[in-house]
Amino acid sequence: MSEITRLEKHAASVRRGVLSMLATAGSGHTAGSLGLVEVVTAMYGAVLKFNPKNPHDSRRDLFMLSNGHVAPVLYATLAEFGLILKSELRTLRKLGTRLQGHPERTKLAWLETTSGPLGEGIGQAAGMALAIKRDGQALKRFVYVVTGDGELDEGNAWESIMFAADQRLGNLIMIVDRNGIQLSGDTENVMPLENLSEKIASFGWNVQEINGNSFEDILNAVKIAHDITDRPTAIIAHTTAGKGVEEIEGDWHWHGKAPSKEQEAKWLKVL
Amino acid sequence: MAKSTLREIRHGFADGLLEAARADSNVYVLSADLSSSLGFDKIAAELPNQYVEVGVAEQNMICVASGLAHMGKTAFAGSYSMFSPCRNWEQIRTTVCLNRQPVKIISSHSGFSDASDGATHQALEDIALARVLPELVVLSPADYAEARAMAPALAKDRRPTYVRMQRGKFPDIFPDGIEFKIGPARHIRDGKDVVIFTTGSMASTVLDAAEILEKSKISAAVVHFPTIKPLDEKTVREMASKYGRIITVEEHQIAGGFGSAIAETIAEKQLARLCRIGVRDSFGESGSYEELLKKHGLDTKSIVAQIKKFMLE
Ligand SMILES: Cc1ncc(C[n+]2csc(CCOP(=O)(O)OP(=O)(O)O)c2C)c(N)n1
Ligand SMILES: [Mg+2]
């Protein structure tokens, strides 16, 4: 089986996990979570160095969601690769769970940080990348952070983008979930981001634009990013919000809605 | 009191921090374009590998500090109180406190001490903002020596911390080399009739006031609280029963500040009958709305039960 076929199999399973956990929880963010399945699956399935037996291994790469609301895709991927039990996915958003509605580091050892309030992840990832660089490990350990596109309305994000360029953090890779939607509409209607690629590049970053639902594109982009050591890389990943469920694809109304049990049953059949 | 020397509290902290950074290469110092205001420029010059300039970006400074802390650094992030924690409060809440990272928010120009710059720069709300955050230790040193001792103590402590310091020269109260421990209040003047509680640079003013009161036959003890949170409740209780009268003096809004912290302790534990119902120094979590209200004693049934219990006490 080729690597891509293997990842596609995992992705299909992660996608089902996302749908089911959201339907069971009865609330949560469906569109962004489904659109990021390939990105997060590629990370844990092919890109990240980690030790499945020790979440705190000092040689590991670091991966985090700045857009904490898409936590279901992260939890489902952790389960897919055996880092947590698949049965635990049913506890999403329930009292006492490690799978909080938004990720909390102190609750689950596999998480590198706590996120939900938007705009804060890039700066934290930059701090981590800077520590690694100053400890002389920059070519060995990478820090990956996913940000939403609507999330980039936050000024804090741009403070961090400026900072990461100033520090020449070649070991920092930011993946922008360019799905074109945010909470209350399409990004270009709520607050236009274009020309996003030029904006980020003008801050001193290397920028690539890819199809974020294509494993070939993701793996290739990460490889290119690894070879650029004098500045951070932004991968603008064009994804389809709600990917896999045709009737909700691209529809911003599904930003913060969970499927019903009936929808879950129906959609699991087409996935 | 004999006012020998006048020194800057913030310079005491910076001098102590330089020593701590020399001793431990995991001590990192961040500044948001205010290194000279905090006395951090010496650290920047001598230990550039442990120094991070973030520009005028206090929100990002906290995020970066949290990231550094996650990688094993103890991150001291410096600014003015008005901008940190007042500008970047939510970053502190989420990425430092809830995320439980050893970030130290080091701020000067607190209270009225940035006097000529005006109200825009005078932080009179920062204790309230800081004190309400779970996990966060809140400190305010009284003089150079205490601040100097504080820095190395914080470098060895894992807790998120906010340090509030006034700018300007203040009389030495404590000898150089004095120890600092998070928690205990310091008895700095004996008295028979009444006790005055205070914090930060106001301590020296209060000592002066006590001297003047003595002439009017009022003998006032003075207790300085370098630690506002966690509050030294034992001392508060002992003093409450010993004196029966307590005065608090702080350079901060009465609402939510140091005096409020004392009032909460006195009212709840000692002098007055008071029953407070609410969320007690904890974060929420996922669950149904009803479950969470119940867990925190805020559903109708729990509220009724707590009030009934209080009426029988
Ligand atoms: C600081 C902050 N403000 C507002 C919100 C509420 N909120 C959650 S997600 C979201 C929209 C984010 O858009 P995007 O990053 O594009 O995410 P997507 O809808 O594509 O999943 C908003 C406004 C928040 N979580 N944090
Ligand atoms: Mg979006």
C-alpha cells in the first residue's frame, strides 16, 4: 500500500470519528473539523516525530491547534493513531472528560497547549520554536501550529507573525486553514483577508499555497518548509469546510453546529 | 523611622533577576519595548541568549512567554501594569493560568506612580484583575531589598506570578540580603491599639503615618503583605482577634483589591457574619449547564441549602 493510500484510509476513519463524536456530544464545530482531517492525519500519520509511549519525549516535534474549536479532529486523530482509546471519543464535552470542548493541556498529556480564545497559538508556537532554536535543536525539532483563516482577524496573530519573522524561526511552520468561512459568514464578507499570501510574505515568511485536502500537497509542502531554515513557513491550506459531507460542504452555517443523530447515521453511509 | 537610602523597587527586582539569570540559563527575560523602564537592559546586554524583545506587543509577549515556559524556561515578561496584566489579561488567563505555565508577569509603574503621564497610565485595577485568576500568585514588594530577593525566589518557583511595583525611589525598609518567601506577611511595626495592613511601596508611607499617630496617642502596628495572593490568612485572623480593628491601605481601587481580599477574609472567617456564594477560585469545565451550576453550588437547591445552613450558624 502506498503512503498516500494508507493515509487516505486513516483519514476516512478520522472523518467518521469526528462526525460521531460531534453527534454524540450534541454540540461543537463540524465544518472546520471535517475540513482539517487530511492536515491533522498527515501530521500524526507521516510528519510528526513522536514517541507513542511518552507524550513528553524531549525529542518530539510539537503540534498544536491555535483554532481550538476544531478539537474533534485532533482527538479523533489521536485515537486513530492509538494515542488515546477510540471509546474515549464518546466523552467529548462531558463532565469529567479529558476531551474538553476546547483543548486543555493540563487535562490530556498529548496536548501541547490550551486554546480556544483565537489568535494566541502562533505566539506560543513561536515561543516554543525560539526555545528550541536557542537550545541548538532548530534543525532537529519542528513546531507546527494550525490557525483558522477567520482567526487571522485577531491582531494578536499578526503580532506573532511579525515576531516569528524577526526571530528567523525556520523551525516554525504555520498551517492556515483557508476554508473561506468563519462564524458568521464567508471570510471575504465578514472581514476580507486577501491577498493573504502577500500579506504574510510581506512580514518576512516563506509562503506556500496548497490544496489542504490533498495528502500529496501537504507532505510536499512540509518537505519544502523543512529545507527553509532562515525564516518561518506559512502553508496556506485551501480546504473545503465540511469536507466529505456534500450537503454541508463550504457552508458557513456549519461552523459551529453539530450533526443530529439522524444526520450522523445518514452521513456515515456516504463517507 | 530612619530613612537611610532611597532606591527604586524595580531596580531591586532587575538586579535580582540578573543574578538569577546568570545562575540559570533557563531563566528567560522578555520585554515589550520597555527594557530600560524595568532595568532589564543590563540583562539584555549581558545575556542576549536569555533575552527576548517582542516590540510593543503585550499580548504576544504573554503568548511567547507561555511557549518558552512550555519548553522548560522560566519566563519573566516585563511591562507596565496598565499594559500587563490590564491589556493582555485574557492571554494571561488562557495561556498562562489555565495552561499552568511558569510565566512571571513583572510590571512597574503601578498605582499612581506613573504620575505625570496621567490616568491613561495609572493602573489602579490590576490587583483586582490579577487576584481573580486561579493559579496566579500576586506579589507587591515594598522596597529595593525585598524586590531583589523576590526575583531569584520566583526563578525557582513553578507558579504563574504577577509582580506589581511602583516606579520611583522609596525608602529602604528591609536590609539587603533579606529573604523572601511567597506567602508570609511581615510585621514591620509594633503597636497596641490598632493594626494597619498594606502592600507595595505604600508600606513606607504607612510607617510614616504610624509615627504621626503615635503623637496622638494612637499606637498602630503595621503589617506589610508582599504576597496578596495566596493571602496570609493566618496573620489576618490573628491580627483581627488581637486588635479588633483593622485598617487597609493600598494604591488601588477599593473594589476588588488588597483591602477587598482582607475584607473577604475578615467577614468570612472572623468578625462579621457573612455568607458568600459563588464560584470559588476554580475554572469551569465541559458538562451540561445544569451539571456545572450544581457542581459549583449555584443551582437553586444548593443555594437554598447553603443559606439555611448559614442561618443556623
Ligand atoms: C478571541 C475569540 N473571539 C471569538 C471567538 C468565537 N469564535 C470561535 S471560532 C470563530 C470563527 C473563527 O473562524 P475560523 O478561524 O475561520 O474558523 P472556522 O469557522 O473556519 O472553523 C469565532 C468568532 C473565539 N473563540 N475567540
Ligand atoms: Mg475558516
